[in-house]
Amino acid sequence: MTKISLIKCRSYQPDEIRAAVRRSLDLLGGISAFVRPSQKVLIKPNMLSYHHPDKAITTHPAFLEAVIELVKSAGGIPVVGDSPIGSARHIEEYWKVTGFYEVCKRQGAELVAFEKSGVHKKPFNGRNYHLAKPVLDADVIINLPKLKTHNLTLLTCAVKNMYGAVPGLNKSMYHREAPLPMDFSKLLLDIYTLAKPQLNIVDAIIGMDGNGPSAGDPKPIGMIMAGEDGVAIDCLAAHLLGMDPMKVPTNLLARKFNLGETHLKNIEMLGDAIEVRKDFKWPPTWAYSFIPSFLAKHLAKLFWIRPAIDPAKCVNCGACVESCPTSAISSSEPTPVFNYKLCINCLCCQEICPQHAVYRQRSLIAKLVR
């Protein structure tokens, strides 16, 4: 049986979160089952974009700090890193606004910028993957995802969070190569398999529902999940939020390719009893995440969803222009403009927008299917 610990935790108060994180790992054998003295431990939070932790977009700094303390208690050497979209020139600002800088300074943990740390090229499943050097050089990887909805993959949790192992512009290349949800989800599974974190600890104390991963609503969930198998965690997370796990493309493909445990009957839940939620709002795109690529091409003129800009919210900061993987957004006044012939609907622009000015525009048929 695959073991996943579930621990109730209602707030980010230091004492409560320390106790909850420690208990989640004690049920799995304790931190010493994963970290040995002098090992370099890469801690990979979700540092999606330039937002304060109260927005529930990034892993909370108090959660990160609790994990760093445990790693140090086992004699490990903690290193914290991620590669947020559009951060290549501003990574220090991201560290400060997310609260990670103060935590790492206080704990003496190194913060690494994946874009500046070199890459390893790894051939896998017919594609060359470029992964940040600190990811493949670490002795141990601890994955700290934030539990949220996602407009392309329905859910972002353990598997999706390891996409941050890909530095900088390489993410844009992969979005161009795999623009549809199923294709992109296969790519995510490849990256997770290559990076293969030894431990996943999920910040699901306050998650996000609705229009995630950055424009949704903070949602109190009140739990921490931990386990070695990220696929099992994602399947259980979807179930606990009221969704059939096989509606999540990465889970469906993981079952197809036998990557991790996808059958709930084979997952042993340790710790606290967590009720299945019935009030979780999913992205309006979820119903058509499974359209096959050959049908998508034929339906494109009638059935589409695409990004658009709300001029009332846009401050013309240029973040969307910088982050677009296909250069489909151009600088203009009063707001940037889209070239929809180049747009692949990856919605990176929506993820990165600090003002939540990018929204999803739907065709009439798409609105009816919603």
C-alpha cells in the first residue's frame, strides 16, 4: 500500500504548522527516513509569480520554514530554489515579496536562481529536457506544492509543481511543443519522473479554487499532505476536493503509463480523517480539457477559449509580453495586444499577470458547454 499522511492544520501560525508538518512526516518514518547528515537537500516550493503569500498563489513562507527546520534537524543542508515565469531578471524581487528571502536568511538556507545555475540536458521519451543543475545535483529533493486549481491541467499539486525544475525560456519552448492539456500533461509527467522528488509535502492549508493557478480565490482547506508518491498525492487530493481523480489529465496518463499509484483503494491514508469537499469550484475550462488534438483543430473556429485583457485592471507593466512563449503579445497603448494566430492558449499571461487583468474569453459554444 502507498502511504499518504493527512494532517489537519488550520493556520500558518508557526507553532501549529511546525507541529503539523512534523507529525505528517513522523507517520512516514520521520524526517530521518528521507534526509541523512551532510546531504544537500533541494526544497522546491511553488514560487509561481510575484505575489504576497496572503494571495494563496505561492507556498506559504511559514510552511517553507517549518520544512527547512526539519531538514536541519536531520543534519541536511537545505537549498531552496524554483524558476517562476518571467523571473529571470527579477528573481530577487520574487524572493522578497513571497517571503522566502527572509525565511532563508533567518534559517541560513541558500536560495538559488535556477536560471543562473546551469542546466543538464536529459534525453527522455523522444525529447531533450533541460533541467536546472541544482535539481539533478541534489542528494534529496523535497517538493512543496501549493494545492490549487489550474486552467490548463485542472489541478496543480505534486506533479505540476516540478515543472519549476525547468529554467527560464525552456518552459516557453515546452509550452509551444505541447499546447493542449493532454500533451502538456504527458510532458509534466516526464519532468516529474526525471526530477523524482523523494518527498512531497503539500501546503493545502489555504489553497485556491476557481480560476487558478493565480487568478482564483483563496480557499481554506485546512490540511497538509505528505508522501513519497506524487501521483498518489495528486489522485487523493483531487478526490478530497470532490473531483474524480481521472478527470485530471496527469492522473489519467499516469494510470495509462503505470507511473505511481492511481487507485484510491491502494492508498493508505494515515493521520486525520479528512472529509471530501463539496464546495470546491473548478476552472470553467475543465469540461473540455480532454478534447483530442485531432478534434481540437476542427472545432477551433467554433469552440475556443483565449486570453484577453481587461483595460480597467491593466497597468501595462509588460509582464505578459515578456512571458508569452510564442511572442503572441505585443506592447501597445493603452494595453498590450494579442495576435491570436500565434496564441496557443497556454494562459501563461494569466498566470504571470500581477494585476489579474488577463481573463479568459470564450466563444458562444464554449459558454454553452461550460
